[in-house]
Amino acid sequence: MSLTGISANRLELLQIAEAVAREKSIDKEVVIEAIEEAIQKGARARYGAEHDIRVRIDPKTGETTVKRVVTVIDDDASFETEEGVYEEPVGVRRLSEALRSDKEAFVGKVYEEILPPFELGRVQTQMARQVVTGKVREAERERQYEEFKDRVGEVVNGVVKRVEYGNTVVDLGRGEGIMRRDQSIPRENFNIGDRIRCYIYDVRRETKGPQILLSRAHGGFMAKLFAQEVPEVYDGVIEIRAVARDPGSRAKMAVVSNDSSIDPVGACVGMRGSRVQAVVAELQGEKIDIIQWSQDEATFIVNALAPAEVSKVVMDEEDERVEVVVPDEQLSLAIGRRGQNVRLASQLTGWQIDIMTESQESERRQREFTERTALFQEALDVDEVIAQLLVTEGFASVEDVAYVDASEIAAIEGFDDDTAEEIQTRAREYLEKEAAEYDAKRKALGVEDGLLEIEGVTLPMAVALGEGDVKSVEDLAGLIPDDLRGWFETRDGERVREPGVLDSFNLDAGEAEALIMRARIAMGWVEAPEPEPLDEDFAEGEFEVEAEETPEA
């Protein structure tokens, strides 16, 4: 018979457990364990928290057993917490104490005592309800995580359950996901009960808050929609290599075909645009530019800037920057509304794109040519013709001339080995003289030698730092990037820029931060970071749509 004074009989208890398990799609054993824990807490509140009380519910008969367990321990046994505080565990009895009532007692012996039935009071009932609810919710969340953790990157259908502060909660049938405000398409509103199609971009194991994160603004969502609309993409004949989106406005998608007989752009567009229009309709009228992906980076960048025409591309692979020259009348088209076209092209290719017109490039090249010619005339003590020849051959600074292989200078038309040697000698003498002047100026300003040992700090930088009253490694370590790069302030209602110590060197935020961090490492304020392993995964924004067993409905 049941030993607890609960309102439900044995059969009702099992029926309740089965109903809850079926409703929440969890195991019946989990619900029974939750009820056992709830009764256990109620019993401890009744008989005392110092007792080790255990509850067992038979899953077949529903019979409930409540018992107190006492374990015999050694007299010298000590129990300390991690903080070093002594804490006696519940349900134990010292050996000397146990021997008083049981002569056959030994260390490790366990006594079990069946407790009489008891009635759960109002407080205990409420506590039991909270325990059962919490355990069931925890089990439900674990089941939801295990079911959806391998479905990241899928498009799912659901029903809008509720909308809270711009966040949309979606019922997915076997789970519940949330689409945050920033992951939804702007100006797109949903009502309770609306059917919605979303992209699962992340599934997390969390005790509170959402676990399944949905998106309609993610680039992968558009890639999956094309996989559903275009059989060639679904079959893997056409690959979607990269996607860049400005949700609700415009998007660019790079595609490539593994079959030379199939046009990837035409296949994605479809007959009279039928395929792309189906995706556009799902994305609330978002304009989509489908471009041909190319292994050649320059060609890919040119394609990405469509519909603008490109005259010339100059790439800087070290900084991953590219200068794109367009005809004067194509400038606005290349940049796009509020810079949208060039921004999406930059996201798609992974390169920082700088746009300029042909006239701007011509002016800049002429200005650079004149400045470099004047520099070589002064530094090398040569006439204008020789200086112009050096600039024409691609020499941009005195350092280039001084430390390049002499054969490259001798190969210039009209030059020989003796001329090349003389020019390089003059270049080195000029650099040595310049370095001596900078070093003398540095010493006069009181800049310590240790500052030059910091990687990235040159003599001209050291002079600039000294002029800004930064004279030691400690002084540099105590700065912030804005102190080096400059910052903006508002004065009398106007935004005014304050120059930094190294303002003339055009450092970016990363370079300034790295310089300060090296100084802090040298001072011992922070530890040097461990080198990160190479990441072979695709860059952010790139997707490869693989063939699936069945497309999502």
C-alpha cells in the first residue's frame, strides 16, 4: 500500500506521469523521477533536512516507498568543502555511536527505515509542484537540444506563437525557436498563427532562454531557398560559394557550375526569372544580383561590382585591399545607394574595396610621380630625367632603391652596373644620414632606447612619440589606441578631431592596439598570447549547399 498521504492513488499517479511525458515528448521515467524528488523534498521538510530520505515509485504498480537511510562512517572521517569549511554530510552515523545500539555495526553498513505516511501541506505541495515543473522543463529542453543540434543550417516551417518586443517566437512542432529582431527582415510583420519559414543558424544548450535561434536575414537562408527552387543547386551541379545580404533591400550571390555545359547564373534566374522571383517573393521583394564566381580574385571582384563597369583593378594581397578604377560616369553606380553596392561586393569577396574614378586616379598618379621624382632628385643628387626613370620603373621610396638587387637598377635602359652601384651608394648614405638625424633628435627629446625594441616602432615613430611626451615603454603601455590615432570631441556643438601622437603615420585601430599590447607585454603587465591554430573552415559569409535526401516543404 502507499505510504504517503497524496491525493492521487497509484493508478492516477502513473496516468499523470504518462500524460505529462506524452504532452512534453519526454520519457515517462523522467517524470516519475521528478515526482520522486518532489516527494523527497516534502519528506525532508517534514522529518528534518539532516536525514537522508529516499523515495521510490514503482513504474509498474505506482506503489510509493519512503525510507530513511543511515550509513556508518569511521570516527576519524573528515569532510571539508572546497573552501576548507567542515561540513557533516546528511544520513551518516559515527561508528562509536552506531555500536551503542548495534554491536554488529561496521564502517559502511547501511540502515534503512521505512517512514510512516504523511500529508503534504500547502507549502510542501507548492514546493513539490515547482520541483516537478522544473525537472520536466529541464528534460524538455534537453530533448529539444538533442533533436535540433544536428539541424543547424536547415530551413524549417513553423507557426508564429507570440511576438515579444520585436522578437518572434515560432512553434516548430517538436520544439520552440526564437527569431530576434535583428534576424528578421525589416518592415516584415507577423501575427499569431501565421505560418513562417526560417533558417536555423544556431542551437545552444542553455538552462534559461531560447535554445533554437532562427533567422530570415542570414545569408544561408537565401542559399537554402535557392537549393529548394533550383534543382541544379539541390543536386550539387551548381554551388553557391558566397552570399552577402542587406536584408529586405538587396543581396549578392556568387555561383559556380561544376558542369561546363550549364550556365550557373541562367539556371538560378530560370525561365523569364521564375526561379529567382520565387525567392524574391519569400524575401519580401529583396533584389538579388546573381554573379559568376571565379577562382581569379580580380575577376571575381569585377563581377561582384556589377552592374558597374570596371576599368582597372589594383590588388594589395598583404592587407587584402583592392583599388578599383571605374569610368567617371560609373562612380555612383559602383558605389550604390548609401554605399550599398560596394559594401555588398566587399562582404561577398572578403576584400576591402576602394572605389575611384579614372580622373581621380590620373590626378593621384601624376601627384605621386611628381613627389617621388622630387624625392629622388634631393636624396640621390641626380637630375630630373634619372629620377623620372626610377619612378617609372616602379621605385616608390629611397629604401626600395637602396636595398633592391643592383641588377634591377642596371637593367633600366641607359643604366649600367657602375651607375646602379653609385645610385645605391648615394641612397644608403642618405638613409644613414636620415637615421642619424632622427636618432639624435630622439635622444634630444629623451626617448629611451627600449622604446625602439618594441616591434613596429621605427626611428621616425620614436621621434613623434617623444614630441608627444611618450618617452618610455611604460608611457606607451599606458596609452589607448585613440591616443595614437586621434579622436573626435564635441565643442560648442561642433564635432572637432583631436590629433593623436602618431596621427601622421595613418595607423588603423588594429595596428595601434597591437603596438600598445606589445609594450604592455614588455612591461610584464599582460602575458603574451599563444599562437592560434590555423582555421581551415570557410570564411564568414561563404556557403556550400550540399545535396540533401529530401527538400524541405
